[in-house]
Amino acid sequence: MLINQTNVEEVFRNVRATFNRALAAAETRHQHFATVLDTDQIVEKMDWVGALPNWRRWVGDKVLNAMAAHTYSLTCEEYESTIAVKRRDLEADRLGIYRIQATSQGELAAYFPDERVADAINAAFTTPCWDGRPFFATDHPTEHKDGTPATYSNMGTVALAAATQAAAIASLGAGLQALRGMKNDRGRPVRIRDIRLLVPTALADVANVLATNDRLEDGKPNPYKGVVQVEVWEELTSDTAWFLMGEAGGLRPIVLVQRKRPSTAEVTDPNDSHVVRSGEFIFSIEADAVAGYTLPQLAWGSTGEG
């Protein structure tokens, strides 16, 4: 290939097309667990999480829902992945290797939101959320209806089990009961929908038995068949932890804040100083995002450690 800007840009158009096909073909799952928030801020203040609305009897003046007393913010972080397209390879028409790399880049960009959401889930037993407690905790602060302080839990330690009906009730059943019983900070039911059972690959078989089998391993009827949809995530780092997550009021338990969605950047000019020095053109993807937490009442998690 003759190296000039027209020919190089034609190669990169084909690389972009391959990238975009891979990006579009990937099946992502973050949308089942995360609310996506686009922003132009590097630091996004999340105080609104603790100010979700409640009904009250209209007596006297209307009462404004004030922002939470806690300060909670998320700082976006920059990510990149870059392919060096060698001038020598283009001269020799070795284009196939870059189609393969462009496909990999497309999949990498597609799964970027999944990976950021998984980062938040993996850290959820230790990382504080908007109320100052770890997202999964036994002592989230709240109030009784009369305004006196109280706490609630969205965390357990029980192992997910399908060996017996009793074990299933004590694990999945206990988590479902806790999640369905969640109330907001004024005692109003959260009414969670679209509950999904999120597990690592190590628990995939147990989770699928609980979600699909007519009977459990002890021969007794399975009360949870068809109750939850199973999601198996390779990105989860614990082999024992499992999670129940749902949606209420248009909100999901994880928030993905995106300042820049994955996008491409290129250097295609043969006279660019980098190309002249290195003999390499550039095809890069960039993103700027972070994942954090919304309401703890929208999820229940167990360490599975017993």
C-alpha cells in the first residue's frame, strides 16, 4: 500500500466499521443492575439519592424534600486502550491483524459499563454509600414512622443452597423476604420489581436449580421456580457471594456515572510527529466514568461465608 493520508484514512474507516460491528453485537448486562447517569462533571454530587419523595398528608404548607445530610460524591476516572498500527504493516497490506484487534477493541468498549458496575458490586461489602455505611450492611440508619432512629439490614452471610427445601428457604427465601420487605426512610414500602439473582460462575449451577427446577435435590417442590431471573457474571471476584437486585421508581441499586462513553480517537496523518518518530499510527478508545451506589433498599447481598 502506498502510504498517504487518503489511503490510511480508508484503512481506519474499515477498522472503525469492524469496531462498531463488534460494539453493537455485544450483549451487555449492566442495565439490569445500574441506572446510567450522563454528566459533564468530573465529580458528580449524589446528595439527591437520599431525597427521594414521600407522600404526606397535606396539612398547612407543603414540605420540601430536603437533600440528604450526608455528602456523597463520585469522581469519574479516565480509561484508555490503544492499538499501534504499524506503518510497515500497512505498506505490506497486513490488514487482517488489525481487523482482529478492532473486534477486540469493540468488545472491550461494549463491556466497559459492565466492568465498572462489577467493580462497584465487588466492593459493596466494604465501600460506603450515601448514608456513610457500606452499601451492604446490617446497620443502615433510618427512622421509624414516629421519627425515632432505627436501622435496617440489606446483608446476610448465608450460603446459596438448593440441597433441600429448607436450605433454599433459609438462603434465597430469606434474601427475597428481606428485599421485598424493604421500606424507605419514612416507612413506605419500596415495592421492588424485576428482581434478579446475580451470582459468580461458581454458583451458576445452584442458582439455575433454584430458578428453574420443579423439585430440589431432596425431592421436595421448589417454591422459587420462575421467581427470579439468574444472571451469571464472570466479573464477580468472590466465589461465595450472591446478590438480589431490583428496580423501584426508575432507580436501580448501582449508578454508572459517565462523563465520556467509550469513543474512538485516531492519528492517521503520515506527517504527524508521533508517526514520523515511531512509524506507528494510532487507533484508541477512551472513556471517563465511575460506578457507585444509590439506595441500599434496592438490593440484598450475602457474603455466602456462613
